[in-house]
Amino acid sequence: MRWAYVRGRMLFNADWLANEAVFISAATTARMGWTIEVVLRDGRVMHFGSFAKQKEAQEILDQLAQILHPEKGEPS
């Protein structure tokens, strides 16, 4: 099982996320500001974190992409 810290503050089970996530994006919500939105195979939607700035959420998203797809290299 692979565990990954993202920005030193969020712990993700990378194997679970790779197997269950259908779609991952940065989203904005009225209540939470910017968040990482993960749509799972069974249709559930999970939100991770709450960020004041889109840039912070995008950094997390880029790091998750690197963890889930290391063969693709650094995000552009």
C-alpha cells in the first residue's frame, strides 16, 4: 500500500485513490472555497481540503497526478 503526503499536510492512500477515483479536479464551493473533488467509481463525490486560493488547490491536484501517474513525469 502506497501512502503519500501532499504538501506535507494531507495524507492519501495512493493505491486506493488510483483504484477508486474516476475523476479528480479542483473545484470551488460556496462553503469550502477551493477543494479537491474526487468522483469515485460508485458515484460518490469526496472533497479533500479547503483552500483560499485556486493556486493552492492546483498544486495539490498536480501532486496527486504525479503520485497516481508517475510514468507521465512532471505536470506541465
